[in-house]
Amino acid sequence: MKLSKQFKGYESEITLFIKQLKQERPGLEESQRLGRALLWDKAPIGLDTQERANESSVQQQAYVYQNKL
């Protein structure tokens, strides 16, 4: 492959931007991990809590926008 040898040291503008950003802000990745943990990584829910939530939910009617008369 002639093309891969020719452009072996090529880095896109996006890659250079991300590398520069990481150099300017060394704590960036850690803050991203903390943000992810805050929003997505939740503690497991116990079976009792899950069963209680399922039992206390109100069933939605088939067509939400139709009023029952």
C-alpha cells in the first residue's frame, strides 16, 4: 500500500485539536468521567424497590390524546 506509507505521519485537524485541548486542560478526561458517572452510572436497584415501583405505576390508556367521556 503506497498510500499508507506516504501519509503515515498524517494527523487530522480534529486529532490535533483534541491533543492540544488535552494538553491545555489536563483534568478534562477526569471531569468527563465524573460527569458520566453522575448521569449514567447508577447504583443497582434492589428487587423490592423495583417490584414496588412496578406495582405503583399507573397504566396509561391506549391513545393518550383521546378523552374518556
